[in-house]
Amino acid sequence: MLRKPASVLLGFGLSVFVSAQFPGADSPDAKVRKGYDAITISDAKKILSFLAGPECEGRGTGQPGFQKAADFVAKQFKSAGLKPLGDNGTYFQNVPFYRNAVEIKSLTDDEGKSLSTDGFALQSIGDVDLKGEVVLIRTSDPKATLSDEALAAVKGKIVILDPPKEKNSLRSQLFTSDATAIFTLTDEKPTSSTRVAQRKTSTGPVFGAVTGSISRAVAASYSRSLKTALDAEKSSIPVITETKFSLNLVAKGVSEEVPVPNVVGMLEGSDPKLKNEIIGIGGHLDHLGKTGDVIYYGADDDGSGSTAVLEIVKAFKANKVKPRRSIIFMTFYGEEMGLLGSAHLANNPPVPLDQWVAELQMDMVGRDSYGVQNGDRNRVDVEAENKDTIRLVGSKRISTELDQIINQVNRYVGFKFKYDAEDVYTRSDHYNFASKGIPIAFLFDGFTPDYHQPSDTVDKINFLKLTNAAKLYYLTAFEIADREEPIKRDVQSGK
């Protein structure tokens, strides 16, 4: 049964406090202890199970599931008593987007025979007019991948992918090819032809290829050779079959304007003077959304970071002692589309950026990394070695003092920090603040094979790591907020 948003609302302060930390960590001071203990695995599981659950459908920017997630975050902010910093007294800082759909006008084979579109959902953006030879790719092995030669062979072709029932990466791999179109077979009739929304200024598709979903029964009706290939037993090795027929597809793009929000709220500082200075805490709320009947849940990327933001909100709410400086909490839209939400906020800040002391970002804080890291085969992580590790990115680029503070408060959490991921420094929302000279630190757990796959699901999350990331930034923000002087900016540039 799907939960309704209201049933997941935690009503900050009502949950049972069950705290955990990595072995060997010290107990924090009484001044911050109540908030520290308010960050719990049980609450984090409830939050993330909604954000990365079926109701939010992968939180694609401009899709209904994203707005459900944004509404949920806004309710949590309101429950904690945060001051709304969005439009018209709300928590929503909206930006006009347009949501695209595609209406199929004609689908024929190479002899001009009309083909059924009843079980066909198109996810391309804009008008489509394409013709190409059809190849079928099938495998029963969820770990199977295509060779470079096979990827080159689909150039200019229309690919129909018959994937294994288990979650796999073949479809994502095909996006790196020069296929004209990629259509995935489904056992059920596809129900959606709407793709992730784009900025008002966007002129092209997210991916180079036209994408879509086709029901297996409809695809089998397209040609005898295709039906024969589909009836054959699957092999664990990917098999590419030339079907000896072509498709001609003409479709018309339609669009509707839809607002897409950052969710922004502020905990006002307790000091009459220092409350005008800001520490930002952020995570991106969006992921890749729903394509046809495939949901990209985004539990780690970045449901984990957004969950940690809400856990920190709860910690400050629970703590009797309030920080002297103000804290702005942010969940961003459109990170997956090019850091769009954070760019909009940084260019339209609710509080002038010259008042910002630091921005603390969490993007992927819930997994134990394993496998090749960022495409570098010289860096291969082992999962068992990363239960208590996390990457600390950019923390020395503008203020080395910020890095020192994080390491000092870490004695109450117990992370083993890695500093080997500066190659992702420009790839998350902190960068839009760093590029304007604001000291940043970016917590990042590293990559797994589930990155940007439908298999990035809640059941794989290390909730001890997620909640400890929240504790680390709660303590860091409190320490920065209560200092007499803002942290020093002792490095010239954050770019």
C-alpha cells in the first residue's frame, strides 16, 4: 500500500530518540547533545522510504513525483518552525519550466504499413521524424554489458532492448552509443509519454537518442523476424539480432508550463547581530524520475542527502540551545540537469550572498562505495572497506579552517575521511556557491554500480552512515554558527 504524504509527516520532536555512532566516537557536549540524539535511523528510514518510494516516482524535475517530494519537505520545514524563504510567504522558490510530451502521428514499417501505437510510449522531447533499421538486443544476465564493438554497431539504428527482468545497466550503457532511438520492451502496456521537464530556455533533449517503451505483445506484431527473435530463449551473453525491417516514426512535441521549486527555509539565529550571517545546508531533491514504466528511485542520489537535511532540521528543532548565526536549509531541483536549482538560488538568494559564511552540501551519503570510481580503473573500491568512510570534497579550497572544524567535530561521529574525489568537485550544488567565493564542504560517499540506475533503492542504504553524515554537519554548522568570527577565507578561489 502506498503511503500518503501526510501519514509520513514526522511532526518533529515526537519520535523516539535512538542514537548511534561509529565505534570509538566520543559523546558531544550537553550544549548540542539533545539535537545530536534527535538524529535517528528510524526517522531517516521513514523519510527516505517516502522520498525514494513509489509515490514520488524518482522525483524527476517537473514530474508529479518531484512536487510530492517538495510538498513533503515543505511540511517538515513548517513543522520545525522554519521561516519560509520562498515566493509569497511559502517555502517554494519557483522557476518556470515546461513539461514535454510527444504525440505519435504515424508509425509505419518500410513498406508503409501502419503499426500499432497502443502499447508504445515515447519519451523524446520535441518533434520526432526518424527512420532506421531495427536491431533487437536481448540478454538474461543483469550484469551483462555490451562491448565497444557492439555499441559501435548500433550507430544510426533503432534499438529495441529486451532486458533481463532484474535491474541492469544495459539501457544506460546504450545512451553512450550513437543509436537513433532506444525502445525498451515491457511486459505491461506503458502508461506515460511524459518526460522530465526542461528549462524554459532548453532547445534539445536530455539524451541524444529518442527513447521510449513498447509492450512485448505489440512489438511482436511489428514483424515476423522480430517475433521469432523474441520467442527464442534468452542467452546470458547479449545477442544483437538484425530484424531486417525498418521503422518510420513521426511525432509532434507538445508542452505545458509547470513551476518547479527549490524548497528553502531558515532557522533564525539567536544573536541579535550574528543572526544576519548565514550557514547554508543543502541537498538536491531531484533524481531522474520516471521514464515509461521505469522508475529511477534515487535513494542514495540524492534521497540520502535530502533526508539528512531534514534530520538536521529536526536536530536544531529539538536542541534547547539555538545557534547564534542563522541556518538556511535548502533542497534543490534540477541538479541532475546541470545544477539548475542551486544556480537559481545563488543568483537569486533570499539573503544576500555577502552574508553567507559557508555552505555545507550532502549529495550521496548513504552507500558503501565499491567498484570503479568515476570511470578511473586505477581506483577500485571494496565495499567491506567503506562502511565508515565518506569523501570530503572541496573543504580546503576556500577555507582550510572549515576543513579543520569538520575534522575536530568528527571525533563525536567517527568517520574515516577520504580526500580522493576532487574530480567531482564541480558536479554538485555546492559549486554554485563556491564559484562565488563562499566556503563549502561536500560530503559524498563514492560510486557504486547502482549510480543513476533504477537499482538505487532504499534497501541498499547504510542508514548508520546517512545519520552520521547528518550528525557531522549538525555539529559543524553549530560550531561555525557560534564562533565569534566567521571562518577565514584563506584560499584565493573555489573554482
